[in-house]
Amino acid sequence: MADPVTYRPKTSEIPTEPGVYRFRDEQGRVIYVGKAKNLRNRLTSYFQDPANLHPRTQNMVFSAASVQWTVVANEVEALTLEYSWIKQYDPRFNVMYRDDKSYPYLAVSMNEEIPRMQIMRGARKKGVRYFGPYSQVWAIRDTVDQLQKVFPIRTCSAGVLRRAQLQGRPCLLGYIERCSAPCVGNISVQDHYDLADQLCQFMAGKTGPYTRELRAQMKEAAAKLDFEKAAKLRDSLAAIDKVLEQNAVVLGDGTDADVFAQVVDELEAAVQVFHVRGGRIRGVRGWVVDRPGDATEADLMQKILQQVYAEAAEVDHTVREREQAVSVDDVVHAPTSAIPREVLVSTLPSNVRAVRQWLEQLRGAKVDLRIPQRGEKRALMETVTNNAEHALSLHKTRRAGDLTQRSQALEELAEYLDLPAAPLRVECYDVSHTMGTNQVASMVVFEDGAPRKSDYRHFTIRGEDGEGATDDTAAMREVLTRRFKRLLAEEAGREGYDEDGIALASGPVDPNTGRPRRFSYRPDLVVVDGGLPQVNAAADTLQDLGVDIPVIGLAKRLEEIWIPEDHFPVIMPRTSPGLYLLQHLRDESHRFAISHHRKKRGKSMTRSVLDDIPGLGPARQHALLKEFKSVKKIKAATAEELTVVEGVGPALAQAIYDHFHPRVDAE
């Protein structure tokens, strides 16, 4: 860890204007992003006596190695830039609310050419409109069943849709008129998209126009004695009424509002938001976050407003870009309909004026940001607050001791393995194959005791002759060599290409994103799946490369921990959090390797001639075919022409050319 004194900027060099700042660690990774009205006042507060800092802030400044800042025109710009950087860099010390994903939502995939209505759980996807959540799956299925009578948009999977398009026959729902069947042209793609958009508007609270129009059409049909059509419209109205009955009116004046309530204790904070449209609750969301010691309730409320409305504006702009033939720049600067006129909060944000201006810029109209004092809105705020209290209590029950246990696990590993400090980043490697064929390996990464799936990697084992490694030990040696050669090359700032044909980065950090390059972040501990032979081979490989990183192995039979050149394993207690962490790491590595191996084995039945070229994996094969359109044109290309494809360096291009144009030695 670096001493803050070593990178503290001169006070006179720090501007006094508003701005956004970034703390970076020794590898250049952004670990914290913040904003300030006065950069000088804010930044100098980090470099006071460490004893006066909160433990989390103290940990951050000692983990950092540099600080940078950007001056902006006003506090509204600072709000926008701060959120943009937090989303881009994903800093480990920033507060990011974890959306509760345990409830099902009604989702409409407006990001597809033919939108689909479905029940979805899990992480939200860009371009998909979500409504809910619902407490039970049966409740949302009943809602979908009623909505399809009025808005017959598709609910089938992509595979069913493609099959219907190829066969020219709709599925059962198309035959019984519960789907408008765009797959066979019963409705145009554009009309179906418009129908899905109408459904989204209806679910967002704009119910009046549809009910009035349906009633007018029903009366008109009855007047013309078209009783069959009138009966269908009557059934549609009944379906709409049933859906509306499931959403009780909470605001009699039909207001559009978002109601945010926050409950905070010394360690954590919970937020609930009710999205009210047309006076009815159209959605409920919840977050729980670990509370930084120096963050006030007003600061936390400001963070959640930034996150919710910046994300909502991005989704709204994505839909608008699809609906209109305009450029991305035109869409980004257009107002968004995702923000209602009233935003009711239990605690005002720390900078009310700046947040209100920012929301009004996003909405393109006035926004009323306030704490409700009386009447229906005050009663609704109390209901939302009760939900937040319940959510925090439930979270504590489920997650009690989780953060403490992870910290204890890392400290135990440092103690049992005689490490200089707790291993904050651990990498685990595993090899998978079937009788020596389709050899692959996995690299799984845990940071702060939790999986960091964005850093997971797969390796295809080539061996010395391109036919694979002779055994698991040789395969492990190859994987570690490739991984850490890349690490050393990027740490040294070398240019050119590695042996996989991937361009080396000029430095360990991407200047555009602030994130470490492909393999540029050095682990604190390397774990291999196996016993003493595998550990010794791994340690010898790192020693040959000149990499000084501790290596251990975890054997499955008795869960022993093996250390290089030590003939007796380390035995940790069966109930030890440290052992549990290693088991989780090993099992995750094994799962990741097996999943890749199964994909590779499944594809081996339909091999391409490109598969026989060493170093040419699926991603670069796809890039080549996308550029040249066919294998025939790839064969006819020169080595220089092949290098125009992203990821194909001179060495790999020459290997591809030589594969299709073998040299014939003169007799």
C-alpha cells in the first residue's frame, strides 16, 4: 500500500472550481470516483491525519497511488460526469446500490425487431421495459393472459419464432388469436412494434385513452349490429378492467410520481421506490447498500437519484433511437419521459438545487423534488418507508456476517499460508479434457473474497505440436506461461503482439476506460487444482518467468492445501471460512472449465478447416469470416490483407497464410 504523502498534490495546484476526481491504485485502476463543489477543499480533506479518517476512507487512500481531477462548469455537470465514471470504471470503493432481483417482472423486449412479452428475473437489460415486480409468478401470468386479449404481441422464444418463420405456420397462440403472428405476416413488423409500444404505455399508466377508444368502438359496432365485434371489444374491456383492478389507486388525483424512502443504520442503508403512474402503483424496486461511514443520509439519497434516473434515461434514449431515424447524439441530448413531474423523497439530497436542475434537464420540463408533508402522498411515503425497513431487516437476516466472514476468510488465508497481507485478488486455474482431447483451462478470479466474473478467462491448450499437452501438468505450465508472459509484457509497456496474435497494450491500463488490460492486473495468490506435483510445476513456471507470486494447490481428496517444495500439506479446520473460500474458488474454476470444455466438445463434431490453425480461436475465426465472408476468400488473401482484421497480428496472419499455402521444398 502506498503512503498518501507520496502522491499528495500540492494544495496550490488543486483548483477551487467544481469538478470530479479519481483515485487510482498502483496498477492504474480507478478505485474511487467523487465530485466536489470546491476540488481543493474536498481533496485536501483526504490527506489529513489518517487517524481522523473513517476506516473505509482510510483504506481507500492507502490503496491509492495517484489522484486526478477534471474541472467542470457547474455542479450539474459534475453530477453527470460522476455517474458516468462510476458506471465506466466500476470503482470498488464507490457506493452502488444492488437492485433486488428476487421478484418476477413483466418485461417487453423493445430492443428486438419483433418485441416479446415475457416474465423475467435477474439483471436488467438495456432496451427492455420492465413492469412490476409481482409478488408471485402466477399473478404475473394472469396479467399476461389478460393483456394478450387486448395487446396480442408475441410471447414465444427466439427459436419458436424462427421455426414459425421458416415453416410459414404460426404457433398455437397465433391460431387462437392470442398472438398477432408477425412471424407469418398476419401483422407487419412495424405494426407489431407499435402494438408493443402501446402495451408499454398502457402499463406505464396511460390507460384512459385505450378504455375510451375501446368503449367507443364497442358502441359503434353495436350500433351497426356487428355484435360479434362488439362482444370481442366487451371482452377486451373486461380484461383491461381486471388488470387495472390488480393495481389499486393510491393517489386520487391521478398523479405521476416516484416515491423514494430510505432507512439507514450505522452500517447499511435500504431504499425502496414506488413508481406511481396515473395514480396507480406500476412498479416497486428496492436496493441495499453498505454505508460508507462519512456518507450522510442526504448523500445516499443523492446517489440513488443519480443511479435510478441516469439508467432510466439511457434505456429511454435507446428505445427512442430505435423508433426514430436519428443519430445517437441527437437522441442522447433529447428529453426523457422516464422522469415524472413529481419526485417525492423521505430525505432531501445533499444538493437539492443541482439535482433538481439535472432532473429537469433530463426530463425537459419542470420537476417537483420535495418531501410530502400531508395527505395521500404523506401516507404513501409512510408505506414506502415501512417497506424499506422490512427490506433492511430481511437483508440483515439473510446476509448477517457475510462481509465479516469474507474478511475473516482472507485474514485466515494470510495467517495459514504465511502471506505478507490478506490476498485481495486470487486467481485459480483448472484443466479439463476428455481422454486428452479438447483440452481447455479456466482462470477464475476472486476479489475481496467474491467472484469477479468479468475477469474470468478460458484457454485452449495447444501443446508444443499443436495437438494438446501431454498431461495436466504440461497443460498447467502452458496456461501459466501464456497468462504471466502477457502480464510481464504489458507491465513493461512492450509493443507488438503476443503468441496468441493479440496486440500488446502500451501500459497496464487502457487510457480510454481506466481499466486494467486483458491480463494486466497482478494477483496476490495463485491457486491450482491439484496436489504437490501440480503446485511444484506451477511454482517452477512462475520462477522461470521471474514472477514472484505465492502459489498453492487444493487437493480434492482430503481438501489439503499444498505449498511448493513442502512435503506436508497445510490442514485448515473444516469449518474455517478460509477453507470454504478456497473450496468455492476451486469449484467455480472447475465449473467454468467444464462448461467451456462441453462447448468445445460439442463443436468438435462440426469442425472447420480454420480450427486446424494454431492460435486461431473462435473469436478471431468469426472476425475473419465477417471480414472476408467465406473460407475461400480467406484462402485467397495475402498475409498483409489478413492483418486488417482486428485481433490478427502479423505472426498469426503469416501462420494462416502458410496453412493454406504450404511451401514445397525443391528436390
